[in-house]
Amino acid sequence: MRFFRGVTSALLLAIAPSACAADNPPGAGMGGGASVGAGGGSAGGAAGMTGVSGSSTGAGGNGGAPNSGGSNVGGESGQAAGGSAGSAGSGGAAGTGGDNPNPLAAVLPLFTAPDVPVRGPKEATLEPRNFNGTVPTRPGNGIAQHPLLYVGENYNRISLTNQGKVIWTYDTQGGFELDDIWLLSNGNVLYSHMTYLEEVTPKKQVVWHYDPPQGSEIHTCQPIGLDKVLIGLNQDPSPKIQILDTKTMTIELEHAMPDGGGLPIHGQLRRMRMTATGTYLVAWLSKGKVIEYDKDFKTVWTYATPRPWSVARLHNGNTLIQDETETTCKEVDPQGNLVWSLKKSEIVVPGAQLNGNTQTCERLASGNTVMLIHSSPGNLQAAEVTKEKNVVWALEDWKNLADATSAQFLDQPGIPEIPGATEH
């Protein structure tokens, strides 16, 4: 494997967390880290690191002091690999102003600053898509509906939209696939390419780069604080879960996952998420199963579905799964009961086509669900529906965006680096 660190970002912003106390009770996850944010409430002890080689993390932080900007979330319990968990922090009292509904809005101007180059020093040159069609009228407001950080497997361009325009792009190296994407609270962009991981600044400088062992594939990553990244590594004989310290560029945790052994490398795991309680939620694509593991990598929950691609633990305790074979988004409760689902065939948009795979779905804070469609021109790229399955937004803009595999909705509450905070 190969590592390098580039420039360090000086974009250290105080951004208030937005997960409310009802959704994130005190002592719900990882501890030992510093408090995050100011003005809209603080998250004590957010994003503490998982312990390594039997040593435990410290105690969870305390919730921030009450203020007028929003509620304060209690520090989360520390986790350890082979050691004892740190104690949970205590929650602060709620503020009077409500939670910050859009904590990432503060970093969006960084992407349109005068010193942002058209092309970064390590950007690739992509073949133009040469789309000459028109953008049809569909429900909602097109790319103005939500600010988005957006990627698709078939075109190696990261696109950032705001107020109805693509305001920033970054062209990654050739080869496939772009599967996971994060805008961090410091303004940097973390993304997974099937053959590497990278973090870049709004000025298109590479902060660090990670090449996995030859023959491996990466389809998922997750920031754990601003200096740790959770990685799912597909490889023979068994895939691995890793945690990379991006300051020292060292692997701090590595664990082989025998549940993926014997599967083709490309069909092992897809999306993986650390939950607010520090467990690991893994979508085993070709195994046809979602499995949740505790800190010792023992199975604590399973759910069978033909081909799970994306998975997320919602604030209500249910699990949101996108099944690629069934083209269905499923919400499943802890007992394994299907409590809500959306089939692609249930999305009704007059005049629109919905060909293509459905690889990810996202639950918004409004309760609406967005299904992203890995398709081709002439088809929808995404659709947002209510709980009653009424379409409120349908995206079909091949002039500005390519196929849709993954998107981060930047008008939502939650600090991305706090596990579980953005899974509404």
C-alpha cells in the first residue's frame, strides 16, 4: 500500500452540530474526542478514536453548555478494540434557538472563492460527455432543489451544486468507480475511488492519498472525526475493515472479515457505516446480507436481502437498505420487520423513464427518501418521495450531471464526521 500527505488544510471552521438530543441521546457512541462547533450547540466528545491492541479510549466528553443556537448533545461512549469502553459523557441542556438545520452552508463559499483554480495540480483530464439534449421539466426545482455533492460510477467527476448551479468540480483519476463521497465540516472533500482514497481541499490541493494493496478494491469510506477514516477493503482471501489515521498515514485498526471470504473481490462489501453506538454496519453485496458487528467484530444483527448496496442506521433505530437486484429501498426495524419500502416501479413521474440500477438511497430530515439511479441520458437520476410515496422532486439534468451513484445532501442537519449524525 502507498500513502502520501499533501498540503494541510487551514480551513478550520467552528460549525455547530445539528443532531438533536432526541435523536442522539447522551452516551450513544464514541467518546474521548474534542468538542465540535460553536454557536448552535456543542457535541461533547464527538469522534473519539477506536482503541487499538487492547487499549481503551478515554471517557466520553460532556455536552456543551446551553446557548441560544441549539441543543447540546451528550458525549458518546468510548470504544476499544480488545479493551474496555470509555464511559459515556453527559448531555447538556437544550438551547432556546433550535438546531442548526444547515451546518455545511458555511463552507460552500470556499468553493467559489477567487483563488479556486479551474483545475488542480493532480486533477485528471476527462473526455467530455457531449450531451446536446435539453433538460426536461420534472417535479421540483431540478438541481436547485438541494445543494449536493454528487458522484456517479460511470464518470470520474465530483460535482458540487448550490442554488441551481454546479459551482465546483474535481476530476479524479481514470478507471472506475466513484462510490462514496463526503463534504467535511472543514470544507475538504473525502472520496473513494475503487483504486484509492483521497481528501482534497476546495482549492483542489490533495491533503492525503491512500493506495490500497494491489488487487484490492475500495467502495466505501467514512470520516471518523477530521483525522480518521473508516475503510472497507475488498481483497482476497478476506476483505478487511481498516481505520486510517490521516495525520500519520498509518493504519490504526485492521480486522479481516471472514463473512466476505470466498466471494469475488468486486462483489464483497459495498457500503459500510460506523453507527452512533460504535458498531459496524456492512452491506455484503454478493452474500445477500446486511450484518452488524460490535466493537469486537461479533455479529449482533443480520438482515437478508438479495443484493444490498447501501446501508444506514437511522435515528429511529431502523436500518435503511438499498437493494440493487430488487431496485427497492427498505426500512427495517431492529426485529427484522419491513416497516416501509419504495420500489423503483412505484416512482411515478409522467413522461420520465427510470431505467438503470438503484445503488443508494438517503433519508432526509423531512422524512422524505431519495433514491439515486445509476442510469444513462434519457432517464431520471434521482427521485425524492414522501412517506406516502408522492414524488416531490425528480432529477433529470444530464447537461450538468452524469449518472448518480451517491450524493450528500448539503442542506441537512448533522456534522458528517460524527458517526450517525447525518443518518436521519
